[in-house]
Amino acid sequence: MTAILRAENLTKSYKVGKVEVPALRGVSFEVEKGEFVAIMGPSGCGKSTLLHLLGGLLSPTSGSILIDGEDLAKVSDAQRTDIRRRKIGFVFQRFNLFPTLTADGNLKLAEKIHVGNGGGSADNRRRVLSLLQLEDKMHHKPLELSGGEQQRVALARAVINNPAIILADEPTGNLDTENSEIVLKMFKQLNEELNQTIIMITHNPEAAAVCSRVIQMRDGHIVN
């Protein structure tokens, strides 16, 4: 199989006053198309920094990040933004939905950002919402939805444009046990039925258990 994501010797340091503080210390790994990978480790080990680098939200101090053959570390900010728009879907702990838009409206906006003013199709939005058991919530606004339903809308928004990869940052962190199980089931379904590649940061061993592989981090390194 071909790696859809390849990180090679990634380093990232932050300046705190005059001191360089390393967050990542030479991280290398690959993810194959269709894998569902969890990244775990204690707070401060570099998980979120790694995810932000993989998503093109930060630039590495050194190293390379290839997403579907394109190197995020060797392009301009504008090109990185374009790759992120075309290739990557994000799901965050905070749902980040637009409160004045319905579920369908949030998806329509994601399509418009992706393809321009023409947007996508109502049938495609209905299909994705139906897959995530939200078809009867298409015209509900976020405050009319439960936390689990909001996170599923956020997940629908992440997959609506068929990204090469989904990056999920503690997607069950704000959910109770029942809703966490529902959301994780939906991730698993997207992975198995649509062959969607997913990388998920989590502190939750039960969340990691649904993944096909777990990467452990500590002190800016991969330790397994």
C-alpha cells in the first residue's frame, strides 16, 4: 500500500523569551490510506503540536510532511492553505459550528469554501447526514442539538468534501459516555464503509481501542 501521509524527522520548537523550547524532537511515521490511527501520550508530549503540523496549521522547524504526495513543509502559506482546504478535514473537541446556521447550512458553507460559490449538492449533504444518522436534523441549528449530535454534524462537515485524511483532536473530550460511543461508532463506520483515513488524538483508551493502530508519544518522541 501507498502512504497517504508521511512525516519525516519532524521537529518543532517554540521561543519562550530567549529560550528555544522543543515540542517535537524528530518524529517520523507513515499512515496508509484507509487506516484509523490514534495518537496517545501524556499532556505536553507534543500530540497537539504534531496534529497542527500535519494539518498545515503550523510550519515545522525542520523535517517534511507529505499529504497525498504534497509536502506541506516546502510550500508557501497560501499553498499550504490550499492543500489544507482540498485534502484535510478537521474535527475538534469544541464543535466549532456556526450557531446561526442549520446542520445543512454548516455543511453547505464547508462545500462553498471547498469548491467556490457554486457549492455542492443537497443530495450529497443529505447522504452524509443520513450516514451519520442526522437526516431528520438537517434544519436544526446547533443549540437545538445535543452535544453528540453537534459533534456528528462537525464530523459530517469534515467528510463532506471527501478529504484525503481526517484529523480529529480529542473529538469525544466534551461528550458523555453514551455520546462518545455514538461518535466513535460513526468514525469507525466512515473508516470501514468509505475507507476514510483518520488520525485521532485522544487520552481515552476506549477511544483508541476502536482504531486500527495506536502511536504512543512521550517528550516529543514516538516511543512505539
